[in-house]
Amino acid sequence: MKKSQYLIESSTNEWYTPHHIVASVKAVFGGVIDLDPYSCDAANAIVGADHYFTKEDDAFLSDWPVVTKVFANPPYERKVIDRCITQLIEYQRRFTTVRDFEMVVLVNAATEVGWFFTLLTNCDAVCFTRGRLEYIRGANQGKAGNPRGQALFYFGNDPERFGEIFSQHGYIFVQ
């Protein structure tokens, strides 16, 4: 099987989502995350998704399960994140009519790039974090600062609930 760019170029993307953000995502989703498509075993120990893809599984080459609660903290490398966002939006569009479908995507608030506006123009709500998130940096490497602020994009039928839960983390805008 041919390796995609994700596997080749994302060896340094070990920035795991902070526990308090995962807890809020689960609160929005009713307690469960069905799929985390860009993950690893250590990150999933925090996220606790029922299904997840590692670099070796390669989300770009894998068939995604049909689920209703998707969380993604994709690799932020330029050549990879564009493809991740395109893939996430395509997946969301396939299930947009499913009543319980929800997706939260955590990314840097990189307002100068196209993929950011793809998320912004397709989401139902967004949370711009107050300050920068302190990510969990790789296995047994402690916490790591971040040079940018973050945004969490919500796709689903209950943006008000997302706003109520995520307002503790930042500023909410509902489309």
C-alpha cells in the first residue's frame, strides 16, 4: 500500500488535545466521541474515541466508519492540513442530513489561510479561545506552549449548546 503525504510528513505532529477541551467536546456530544480521524494511541488515551486512525492507518487511505460524533485535531503542517480539512468537510457534507451528526475541529486560528475560511464558511458555530491552549506534547514530554491562538469549529444542529459549553474557553460566534 502506498503511503500518503500524511504518513510521510506528519512525524512531528504530536500535540495532544488538553483534557479540558476533550471534556467539553464530550459534553457537547453527550459523552462520547465516535471518531478521531487524525490520532495515535497516546492521543486517544486522552480523547477516548471509539474509532481512530493513526499515521500508520492513514486516514487519507482508510474508509471512515459511519458515525455521528466526530472530533478532529488534525496535523497542522501546511501540506497536510489542507487535505485534512477538505476530507473533514466532505465527510460532514455526506452526513449533514443525519439528525444527530456533530463534528468539532480544533485548529490554529490561522485566519490568513484558505482552509481556515473553508471551516469558517461551513461551520455552524466557532469558538476562538481566550489565549493559547497548552497542548500535551508527545508521550511523556509534558505540556507545550503554542505560538498561536486556537479555534474550535462546530458542525451540527445544536450550535447553542456548543456555545453554552465552550463559552468557558473563549468567544463564541454562531452562524
